[in-house]
Amino acid sequence: MADLVGKTLKNPRDHKDQYYLHRLVGSGGMADVYQAFDNVRAVSMAVKVLRRDVANNPRFYQAFEKEAKILEELQHPNIVRLYDFGQDDHTVFIVMAWVDGLDLKQKLMQHSSALMPDEVSAILMPVASALNFAHQMKIYHCDIKPANILLQNNGREVLLTDFGVARWASERTGGGTVPYMAPEQFTSATVSPRTDIYALGVTVYEMLSGGQVPFQGNPQSPGNTTREKIAWEHVNAPLPDLRQYNPGISEPIVAVIEKALQKDPSQRYATAMEFSGAFEEARGSKWPAVSVSQTILQPPPYAPLPAIKQTPPPRPSTGQPPKLQPTTSKKITPHLYARSGERAGQLVPVSRHGLTIGRGSNSQLRLLERSVSRLHARIIWTQRRIYIQDENSSLGTYVNGQRIPSGVPIPLNHGDVIQTGYYQVFEFRVR
């Protein structure tokens, strides 16, 4: 395809020149990626351009359009954000957020040894959160690999990208990259969230092994090509022991990776968050490492804390959310916004009957994380205002980083951050 450096693409809505293609940064079988300057927003963008030699093929155009539609649905802090999709003359393009950094594959190539478990955790957690959100939207990535995990700002922000071969739940099969594909992708079986969990397991294996994937196409394996040999190994060969590459890795971590890489999908972790949680437990972490983008407030140690006043001190007026107004106002529609965890990116409404939070089947906001108690907390809506109350949970409920006393209703203000369990973080909002 001709190099488009120096060309400015028009906004598909008002047809004004907007996206100046500054430099070519990558090429694939279907598209080229440019770093561009957005003349309206005055920021850098990533512009993915459908190659002209395949643009007239309806199959490629539909796949490109589908990627844009999927990204439009996936608004999550750890998924690269879509800004635009359109066509300027014969140039079809997608505009995404520009990530200033490197991808995980580049990091592994630069790294001379295996990553430490805490370094793996800082990448695994946000990717698991992004996948969990996509899976709840009935979207399966089908191409999880280090090259599709971007590390921005020296790794302090982790972003999942490239949904080019993603599948909706209604679709039967999915593509992928051979060393990371699950057995069911080679046998044309139905893909599921566990397909992505397998690929994520291969990625974690690679991080912990110093850049080695488990199945590499052994010359003795059946098959005429490397691809066929790797496919046979995914479906039939036992998982090579991770400790041959990293003798110092702990037995519990090895067991977690082995479960994620089971041949039978039903034997793998059911959700990406379950995988991430098991890894945290195996590495002996009391509190998980997180990326800045998740903005999780870490709970303090379990030392006694000062009593929380029933009426919090007034907040500065500049730049702060407004206080909750009396609940008699018809305009109040309170809800929880999930910052991270199983419901990341979702809004959970709070009804006038309140809201119960926990792992039990009767909880109105049910969370499957093992550190969440069966009945963990309760939100109470009274005529005066809205409160949260911890229900004697084992791990405690935290508001703005401070553990609240059990059984005592604590008033909530717009913008308060609530944490239940290790990963479940919500922001209370009134709109």
C-alpha cells in the first residue's frame, strides 16, 4: 500500500481536514497504523488505515467495520479508546487513542530474564479487568498476546488493543495467533471467555519464562509445517513445565498457570477475574498490584481506625463534586459506577429500596470474587439521605480508603469511592 505520510484525513461527519498522518508506525496483513495529529483536539492519535489492496474485498471491509463497532461498545479504562471511524475518498480508517509507550512483546524482548510475579501482576490485573468487561458484553477478543497489550507511561498504564479478529458470542469460531490459540480454535469448536483465558495463560507463561511460549513446534511433533506442529501440540501435547525456564517460580503459581492452560475449556478458570485472583493468591499478595489507570484506593492495614463521623466534614467547593441533595428531589438518580473489578465500566442503579452487595445468590449486586462476603455491605436509602453499611464482612468495606465500622450506616456523598474485596471498586454518583 502507498505510504500516506503527510496526508490529512477528513472528519467523516463535517468533512473538515482533521487527522494529519505524521508517520507510519506499523503494518499488518489488513491495515497500516499511523501516528497522527488531531487538528481539532490538538493531540496525537493512532489512525488505523485499511490497506487499499484489500479495501475492495467485502470480507476485509466488513471485518474492519466490525472492529470499529466492537471498540465503540467497549468503553473501559484498560481498552484502547475508539474516537472515529469513517472514509475519506478511498481511504477507510479507524481513529484510536495514541499510546505513548511500548507493547508487552517489545518489553519482553528488551528484558533479559523472566519478569517477577509482582511485575506480571501489574499487567495481568488490568488485562483481566478489560477482558472481564468485554466478556460481559458478549465479546471475545480471540487474539490475546503480548503484542496486543500496550504499556503506556513506562508501564504504569496497561491497555488492551487490536480487536480485529474478535467475535461476538453468537459467532462460532475465531482467528488468532498460533502460539497463543486455544485448542478449540484449531478444532473449530465454539469460542468462549475461556478461550481468551487460555491465551492470557500463554501470555503469563511467556512473561514468567523469560519470553518462551509453551508450544513452539517441536520438529518431532506431527505436521508438515510449524503451524501444524504447534496446533497439534496445543491440542495434544502436555504443558512443558514452566520451571525448566524459571526454576525459582513457586509451585502455587505453576498450578495457576496449568489450570489456565487446560486443554478442556471447562477445566480452566471461568472468568478472567478468577484467573487474576488465583494468581494474586498464589504469589502471596495481600493487596494486588494495580495500574494507575484503575485508580484503586488500597485499603489500609487492619489496625484500628479513628471513628468515622456521621456527618463528614465539608469538602472544598472548587473542583469537588456536589453533596447529595435531599432524596425527596425527583431529579436524583443515584448509582454506582464500577471503576474496576467484575463490573468494570458498568453502572449499577440504586433503587429506593436500597441495594445489597455480596457473593451470595440473594445479593442484588452479586460479586463472585472470593474475598467478598456472602452479604458484604448494604446501601440504604432513607428520606434524609443515602448511607452504606458494612454487614460484618470478613475483609471489610472501605469508603475513600478508610475501613468503616460494621453495622454503622455511613452517609455517602457524590464522588465517594467504595471498595469491597480486593478488586471491586465503585464510585457513588448522583446524576
